[in-house]
Amino acid sequence: MYKEGERMSFQNQNKRALVAIAHCDDAVLWMGGVIYRLRDWEWHILSMCNGNNDQKIQSFNKSCQMLGV
């Protein structure tokens, strides 16, 4: 278990992560670099926006494809 002050290692972890976001573009804006760096992980993105804008949905899906999510 991780203890405060210790360096965390991801080598022996499950390599799965969930990103919960409020807006479609938040995952790329705030987590894009981490998602790309850890692209061998299994990523799940939960977007809580209402999805009433087709252009935003298409952009979100394209961003996820580019990141391999």
C-alpha cells in the first residue's frame, strides 16, 4: 500500500483507470498527457455532459481515438 512520502510505482498495479469529467474536452485538456504516457493502461472516460451538441460528441470521440481510449 502507498504511504505518504513514498514514491509510488505503477509497475505492479492493475493498470486500469477511470477519468470522470464534467465536459467532453476535459479529459484531453487535463489528462491527455497522462493518458498518452500510460497508453498501455485500460482507460475509461465518464463524461457527465448532456451530449446535446453533435460537434462536441464527434470531437470527444476523435480525441479518445487519438489517445487510444
